[in-house]
Amino acid sequence: MTKRKLFFLTAVVTLAAALIAAGVSCSSNNKDSADIIKAGGLDASEKTASEEAAGINLIEILYIEETPLINTFFLRLAETEIFLSPYNYAIIPETLRPGDPVTIAFGVAIKYADLIINGNRVARSRGFVIPAEDGYPSFNAAIIGIPTTITYGNTVIRITDTKDMIWEFNVNMEEREFRSENLYITPSMSDMVTTPDPQLDIEANMLWAILSTTGNQVYHTGPFIMPVESTRKTSLFGARRVNIYPDGYRVTNIHAGVDIGAAIAGESFLGADIIACARGLVVLSRSRIISGNTIIIEHAPGVYTSYYHLDKLIAREGEIVEMGDLIGYVGTTGYSTGPHLHWELRVSTENTDPESMLTRPLVDKSLIISRLYGTQEM
């Protein structure tokens, strides 16, 4: 029997009696839209699914649902107490895709939001609060970056709330193909990555410290805009790239962002304006060995965009930039074969597709509020 159907007799009797006494009338249809697998006082962040199941201290978990996604009610039986709580939620987009961000909103404070595939955790983000603004109430949210390297299978969004209760929701993952490409490395670029230099480690550690920081400030929730006028991509996000060195040596990697060149091949792109794709805090503006002149902007907790190989830096560390503000000029500094902008989006350290945010909001407040509160979209 499945976990959903394995109910102890004592739990059933107690629940039935409590529901009858309370006069609760509910529907148990549409169960596929929300599965609550387990809950309890465990710290699930360090436990496997089997360990959590083995240590569960509840008699059983039931859920009752009136409509999919909206007005979902869960029953929890712990010892002799029954709790009936309206934990509505929103997962946007509903169908996930490798390399894209997914926004989760929930009725209670989120400690962690995890992406689980075939029982394995493949991505995690921390929860934060979207503050009340423009007539929208505040709500709890998390944004997960979906890796491009996932193995397709049973896919679940798992939410751990601040009381270490665990909630799981089945979701669909559509397949996505990434193209392959060759990049021919110049001798100077080869020397850059093969010559030992302790500064490389210093810069890599600094970058990781920035990208792995999840603050609590929300600077932007809407869609992004293109950071340059040109829309011609010389390398796409997620491309399976083979770096070919002068001696014939080959290294395979995954392109973490989008490379944008001149609108017409052969035209000069050096010195073109680069603007902030969204409002945010400039957390890095300096020269680095590999990425050259670099700017990184924080837009929301764990959400950063990066701009590499700039000719000149305009925005300074600690500044708040608005969407459309000039932050620098296109260049070819660092590990670069020619003038271009490498534009990157990181969500909880995971490389995600920045172009996915050109057509939808980072946090769709209207849709989320309609699902959390069962109202019409505002």
C-alpha cells in the first residue's frame, strides 16, 4: 500500500470522531495535485527520505482538498491533537523546465524549499518574505533554480516550514535540449587558466561567498529587460561547450549564461552601453582574472545577475541601481575571444537562464495572491 493509503485504525477513528464533532464537510478528490508524504519534528535538511520516514513521529497524515492549488486544507494527527490549517500554495510556473527558476509561495513561513527528483535532492533555496506593496499583502516565498543536468523522473517540490513540518507537492518537468558548441581557445586564454596563480582561488572563493549568500531584501519582483540593445546571441545558456586548446586538448563544460555580441556579425560592439536588467544592489564591481571587469547585482534573496568582460565599470559596490541604469560598457577583458557581454543569472548558486525572466515576473504577485487567498487576480 502507498503511504497515502496506509492509515492506522486508531488514526482513522480519532479523525472521524473529531471531524463529526466539529461538523467538518470536505472533499477528498483531486489528491494528485498535493501530496503530503511526511511530517514531524525532524531536521529534514540533513535526512534522506528513508531516514525521515523511519523517524516519523506522527501516527499518520491525511489531507483534504476542496479545489486544486487553491483552498487546500491539511489534517495533522500528533498524539491526540488534530490541527486543521489552510496552507494554500502556489508554484509558478506549474510545469518546470531545466535551467529555469521556479517561484514557490506558501501559507506559512518557509525554512527550505527543495527540488526532489527520484528521491534525491537536486536543488535547495531558503525562504523569505515578500513584503506588502502596491496593495498586495505580504507572503512567504522561495525561488529555486533548476539545474540543467537533472535526470528526469518523479519530481517533487518539498517545503520545510520553520517548525520543521514537511510538505510535498508533485510537479511536472518538461524536457529541454541544449545545443553543443566548440570554443577555440587562444594561447593567451590558455595561459590564463593553466598558469598557477593564487589569485584565481581568492577570486573564486569571493565569488562563491557572494552567490551563496541569501539575504532578506527584495529589490525587484517583476520581469527583466535586456541589458544591451543587441539581441544577437553568440552562445546560448546551457550550451554543452567543448573548449579546444591550441595543443588540441579538449575540456567539456556547460555555459552558465548567455553571450551577446554585436547585432550584426562583424560590427563593432566594443563600448556599447550595458544597463541593469532589474533593480538591485551592486554587490561586486571590480576586475577579475577570468571574467574580466565584472559587475554582480542582487535582486532578491539568493537571486543575482552577473555581467562579465566589461570594458569599463560604471556602477560601484554598495550602490542601488534601478532597472535601465547604465552600469558599464561592453568589452573583451578576461577569458574572452572578442567583444561581448556574458550575462548570467544565479538562483541559490544555481546557473539559470536569464532570458526566462524576460517574459514573466520573478515573483508574480497577482497570480500568487489569487492562489494563496482564492481571489481573482489583482
